[in-house]
Amino acid sequence: MRKILFPILLSLLLANFSNAQSWKAAKLEVFGGVTAFQYFGDIGGAAGDVNLLGLLDIDLLATRPGVSLGARYHISKPIQLKAAYSFGILSKSDVNSRNEERNFAFSTMINELAIMGEYYLIPESDDNYYYNIMQVRGGLRHFRQPFSLYVTLGIGGFHYSVTPKDQLATSTRFSQSSSIGTFVPLGIGVKYAFLPKLSFGVELLGRLTSTNELDGYDSPYASYNDYYHSILFKVNYKIHTGRKPGPIR
């Protein structure tokens, strides 16, 4: 009896997963996650004049946390529109940099809101993936394409507040003439469909900003505005918004 009941119960539990989910039936998706921020500007950086296109400016100890929330709407199979809010901290110091003797440091709280488009180089499968109950003996196996890959570009604005530290706190070079700015976010992301409505994702997003005062130091030698990027680890959940076209298989 147990040998008969177990496959039946398991089949019922996985019934929802075995039905394909079309993107047209779940166009809306919400997401949330934790973010790691890294700042690039006039404070900190490499110890020498060579930074290998910015790679040597990366300071893992200066990485700061944040959170992100948002929603995306599926316009067509390869294109999605996304709105995202993020809160986090940017921080850096001159320790171990070419300007270590200057001894400037800062911490900036930042709130940002952005509208972005996503273009999927590897689109999400119309059918996502499903489990086949016939594979129980060999373990549950998934089919279709659970991975998707996209690039993203948009426009956003942020509010920020700088706290000067070390020698910057008493320096006449400290400046925060404004507390708002705009930025252009661009990046790349990947998603993995764990269940038809649930997926996990990782997104690398860089931000070209309109200000040179995110660190509170408006350097007379600066050639570019401040830049920062983030790595977002997120959970995505699809919301059913309409009837799925075609018969249920």
C-alpha cells in the first residue's frame, strides 16, 4: 500500500510544478535582496599610479552592506521593465592608497531609486522547468532552461549624506554643496528558476553619477565624477496576473 500511496501523494504535491508557466500569465515579478556596495572616487584607491583599469582600486575591506527592493514587468519575452529602490553605505579611506599621508576617510548613507530596462540574452523559458514524477527512482530531475541572462540600463536619482572622518573632518576641502544627484545604472545579471514562480539571482550594477561629492571631497584634480557599483543577491517571485493561454498539459 505504501508503495502505491507514496508516488500518488508526491505526484499531487508536484502537480503545480509540472504545469508550464507562460510569461504572459505572470508578467509581474517582485524581488528583494542584500547588496554589497563598493565606491570608486577621489579617496582611497591603489597604492601606485597604475590601477589596472580600476581593479587595484577595489578594497574588499571597504565593501559596505545595503538592501534592495523592487518589481519588474514583463513587456515581451526578451524585454522587462524594472523599478528598484536601494539603501546602503559607501565608505573608503586613504589607508594603503597613493594618498595615505593625506589620511582622508568618509562614510556616506545613500538612498536611490531607479527605472531600468532589462534585455535577456538568454530569455526565461516560457515553460520554466518542471519535475517528472517518472524520475523518482533516479531522483527528481528538471527539464527546460532554468538559467536566464540579461543586461540592464536605466536612469535613477539618489539622496546622500556624507560623514567626514579622520583628517577630512577638519579639512577645508570637505564639501557637500548638494545632497541629491542622478546616475545611470548599467550592469548584467543572471537568474536561476528554482520553482516556476521562485528564482534566485545575482546582479552586478555600476552607476555613473552626476556628482563628485559622494565622498565629501571635491578634488581640484578630479577628471571624472564619482562612481560606485554593487553586487545584489536577490530572490524573485512571480505574481500570476492572468490566465495561461492554451490547455494545461
